Amino acid sequence: MAGSKINDILLFLMVIETGSFAGGGKTLGLSRSAAGKAVARLEDHYGARLLNRTTRSLSLTEEGRALYERGLTLRTALEATDEAMSGKPGVPQGTLRITAPDAIGRRLLLPIVPAFLKQWPRVQIEISFSDRIDNLVDEGFDLAIRVGITSPPDGLIARTLLTDEPVLCAAPAFFQGRSRPQRVEQLDLYDTLEFASRGERQGWRLQEADGTWVRVQGRGRLRLESGEALRDAALAGMGIAILPRLVIEVDLAERRLERVLPDISIAHVPIVALYPHRRLLEPRVRRFIDHLVESLSKEAPTTV
């Protein structure tokens, strides 16, 4: 009974880290149905709902978060035991190669790297700050931080670190000599700053106060491949942009940027860590992922 429950807890962790029953089951060679039944058994055993389920997403309940955090401790202990008994080295060492978007990556990673390097002196870290989508394995990266990934590529796990609320914003200087938009459709009359992507412009999808979703194009006069450059252009008063709240919190607080049409909403986006299945991870990768999750959990709650 105890062994079966441990397996269910480990499967529960994988469901959380992949964001779906199908993904959690797949990483352990099981079906979506088996993953769902494992979570149901845990809910029955503990007498509490662990996950809020919708047709498109899962989110942890308070009881589910408590089990997840204790489950991480359990898994770490099991892995440490396996390393000790198998004779495999468990001390992190070597070079950890990470790729991350420049704007978000700098704000997520740089503050936590010093403590990790101090804790593990035999580890070196190499970070590539880039907004282009890399092939994680082919390009030799151990870990990727990505925005908006909902379905990980085959062979990889996507672990949600947090969700971000994008903000429609502009510098006060942009509105010198021009009026501010009062309605969503008026955005089509303004210069907009956009993240460059392959293919045709998609425009922005915005939700009005009454819940109606509207797509606007704007003038799109400047398109950039760098999130940090997009922020710089907005700060320079070159147009209206949609930027991650994580990136511009200080700019908003210090009024270098201001919200445009503050009553509208933009769909939240997940910020995820992509990495190979845990059984293939080197200790340096596994320890850094745990360090990253723990550090972020102290600042903001994560969701799945």
C-alpha cells in the first residue's frame, strides 16, 4: 500500500510539472487515464481535492500545493538514496548551460545565480540570453526558460515557474502632443511596438471590461526580436507596447511607463522551465531547477 501511494505521489508531481495528466503519464510510460486515476486515489486517500480541473488547465488547491511541496522532498530523498546506493556521483559539478529570453531571463536568473554558485563551488554556469527558440538538446543546453509554452516538445518536461500578466503600456513622452486612446479600437490609429515573429502580423488580442475579446492591429511601425529592446523602445517613447509585468514593474512604479487603457485585460502567459526527463538529468541541472523553483516560490506563488 505504501509503495503504491509513493508511486501515485511521484506521478502527481509529474502531472503538475508537465501541466497535464497526459504529459505526466507519458513521462513515466503510463496513459492519461492512469495518471488521472492516481490523482483520484490520492484525493480519496487524503479526503481533499488536490487539483482544480478545467477543460484547458489544471491548478493546485491549497491541499494540492501542500502535497506537491512535500512530494518534492520525498522525491529528492528517493533520488539521493538511489545515487548513494548505485554509487553515482551526486555532487553537482561541471558546466550548466541555460538559454532564456533576454528581458525575462535576466530578471529571473541573475538574482538567484550567486547563491547557487556559492552553494555548489564545482559548478560553472553559462547563460545565453536570446529570444529565439532553440533546440534544447541539439544545441547542447541543459535547461531553457521559455514564455507561453503550453505543450512541451517530445522528450522534454515543461515545469511552470509562474504566470505573468502582460501590460499594455507606453512612456508618458509618447503622448506629448497626442491624445490617449479611450477605446480599444482606437489603438489601430497609434504607433505600436511589437515582438517580431515569423509569418504575418497577428495583432493583439485584448479583453474589454465586459469580457469581449477584440483583436487590434495598431500601426506596427517597429518590430523587434528582443524583449529587452522592445522595453527600451517603449521607454524612448516610440510607441505603445505589450510587455511582461515582470519586466516593467519598476518602470511602472517609477512612472517611466504607464498603463494604456487600464480597464482592458490580456491573457496571462506561463513562464516555464524546459528540461529533459528527470532520470536523464545531471545533478547540477536537477539541483538548479529545484533552486530556481524554491527561490521563485518565496516571491510569488506558482501555478500550473
